[in-house]
Amino acid sequence: MNLWLRVLHLIIASFFRSKLDPVNEVSRLSFRVWPHDLDTSLHMNNGRYWTLMDLGRADLMIRSGLWRPIMKHGWLPVVGAGQIRFRREMRLFQPFTLETRILTWLEGQVMIEHRLVSNTKDGASILNAVALVRAGLYDRQAKSFVTIERMFEEIGLHAPAPEVPPEVEAFLKAEETLKRPA
């Protein structure tokens, strides 16, 4: 139930927040670590990071207007791969910001970066975790991923793909290695 409250809050708040250009802007969502987010070590459970990142991607979809064509065409948001680096633990009641941005796109898939950032006692920003995700919109009728051009056309965007950053190249290379049969 606790996550559903966060989802409901996100959906309602998103309609009152400014529109977001998913190519050039960063989604920022504020959260706090609650007791139901903790694992047995009394810090945020590693699975909860991934769950909160879903909310960052949902905020991008809602605030960019992409939710309308998703609903209209019955497209499904699908995560194909993800990689995370935990840097600092997150403790009970600690406030933090989830930053979500699209780094680039390739063949119907966007490469998204998620950063969980908090502040030290003196106010300096600290990176708690960073993740890369490869995701796309799947069209069940066409049995294929929606092209980036079509996705952007639906929301009135036209943009060339940014150059692939080195960390995304390494992520995609590691993903290819995992595809090989054992």
C-alpha cells in the first residue's frame, strides 16, 4: 500500500507541475526514507531504489505528455536492462531527491540515468546511488518497440540523439556480454 500512496501522489502532483522536455530537462522528485523502505540492516532496501526509479520514469512520461499516446495506443513501458552503483547508504527518515534524465536513444530504446542525491549535515550534495536503464515503449499490436521518432512525434518533439556517453557504451557492452549463452 505504501508505494501506491507514492504513485497516487506522483500522478496528482505531476498534473500541477510544469511540463517537462524529456530530451533537455531533468525530472526531480523529493522523497524521504520511511520505515517500510528499510531492509534488515536498517537502511533503504536495494529493491526500493529500483521501485522509486520507476516513479522517476513515470514522472518523465506524465509531464512530457507521453502518457496520452501510451494510453491511446495501448503501449507498454518496458525496462530491458539496468545497472546500479550504490555509493552511500540511505538511512531512516533521510530526505533525498531522485533525478531522472534521458541520456540518449538507440533503435527504439532510451538510455536513462537515475541519481539519488541527498545532502550532508553541512548542506553539500552527496550521490547515494546512480543507475543506468535501457527502456522503451512496446506496441503489442505491432509486436515491436515504438520508434523514438514516432514517440517524439506524438508529443511534438524533434531532436537528434545525443552522442552516446562512455558510461552508456560500457553499459550496453556489458549487456551484450550477458546475452551470450552459458
